[in-house]
Amino acid sequence: MQTRRTLAIRLRPVGEEDRGFTLAVFASTRERERNAIAWTPGEWTRFIQTQFAAQCNHYATFFPGSEHVVILENETAVGRAWIYRCDLEIRLVDIAILRTHRSRGIGTHVIRSLQKEAADAQLPVRHSVELENPRARALYERLGFVATETRGLHTLMEWNP
């Protein structure tokens, strides 16, 4: 008989001490670019640092007051997320799990927690999914999200209580 393991997942605010970790999580999402170009280690480091700073600035500008959190599993840092809450929606601005911790239900747990919060507040949960990420889209569809519009390289997915 197989027993279902219980995930001990929690979120905590990103602190200054998490900069290296959040940068590493970000870098793990950009492996396709790293593999496409013959980067030197120095070039890759500069590229990732620049792109990460641009992303953080973009999120802070377009989602003021959003929460940047570390995702913990059994008190081990396994990913990060940006969450924006307002009177109109709960927006999962970004979520990324380290490759070694993917496909274990961690992202699903985080998303379902946001869905519960949104249901209690009678708000939609929204998230933009890259067109070239069919696995992510399948996850959101499995969790009841529907595509509402496609712009550029992303499809906006929405879940309503």
C-alpha cells in the first residue's frame, strides 16, 4: 500500500540573505538560453544578474506592494514566487521551483493555497504562462484555470471561485 506524503510547504518573505538563492532560482529558469549560446562563465553571470535585476524592477514597478517570497519545503528553500494582491485579483506574478524539486506537488500546493485565499475573498487568481511552456499550461488547466487572452509570448490564465 502506498501512502501519500504530506507536503510541509510554507512561504516567507525574501530577505537580503536570500539574494544568492533567488538569483540561482531565476538562473535555473533560463537554462534554454544558456544552452543556446556559448557563454563564458563571466558572460553568463553578468547576463543573469542583469536580467534578474530587470525582472525585479519590472515586478516592483507594475505590481507595487507585491510580495516576493521564498518557497520552503520542510524548511528547505526550494523556490520563489511573486504574489500581488489587490481589490480586483490575486496575481501569481511569477513562480519558480528549483529543477531538483519540480514535479513533486510544490507548485500545485502554492497555487491551491492562493485559490483558497481567492475563494474566501471572492477574487480571481491570474497568472501569465509562457507560450513555450506547455507543462505549466497543463498544470494551470488541471487546477481549473482557463486562458483569457494571449499577448506576445504569454497567455493570461484565470481561475474564478
